[in-house]
Amino acid sequence: MRSTDVIRDRVKASGTWSMRALAQRLGMMPQTMNTRLNAKTVGVGFLVACLDVLGYRLVAVPITSKLPSGSIEVTDSMTVGPAPANKKER
């Protein structure tokens, strides 16, 4: 599940939070929250802040470990490519 989907899903599953209330709790306008959630990627700090408000935490576990019941795996992909070549100075 993508990180933005995790946030939306946890808001919906809470039964008490709305996207507007979450945005206000984080000190941002609902429009700003919507823009962030519709972006291609979100920062880890934003994800951690949202999850904290919703009663969750972000943790790193070894890939070989079994996840506890109720865990949600974030599967955002990041493309890693070669660094751009430096231009020669003239």
C-alpha cells in the first residue's frame, strides 16, 4: 500500500478522524493536505506526523522478519539511477 493510501485508509478506519481534522491537527490547511496526498511521493516526516496523530508509528524491520498482526506495509517505490554527470567547465 502506498504511503498516501495508508494515511487515507487509517483516517477512514479510525471512525473519528477526517482529513480536515487531521490537516488542522498538523497545522495545515485542508487544501495543503490534499495537495500533499495527491503528490507522487510524500516525505517521511509528513508520513510519521500523520501516523502519530492517528495512533500509529513508522518502524523499520528486517525484510526477513514476520510482521505482527495488524501491520501495514508501505510499498512506495523510489527509482534510483546514476548521478548526473558533471558538466565540464570552459
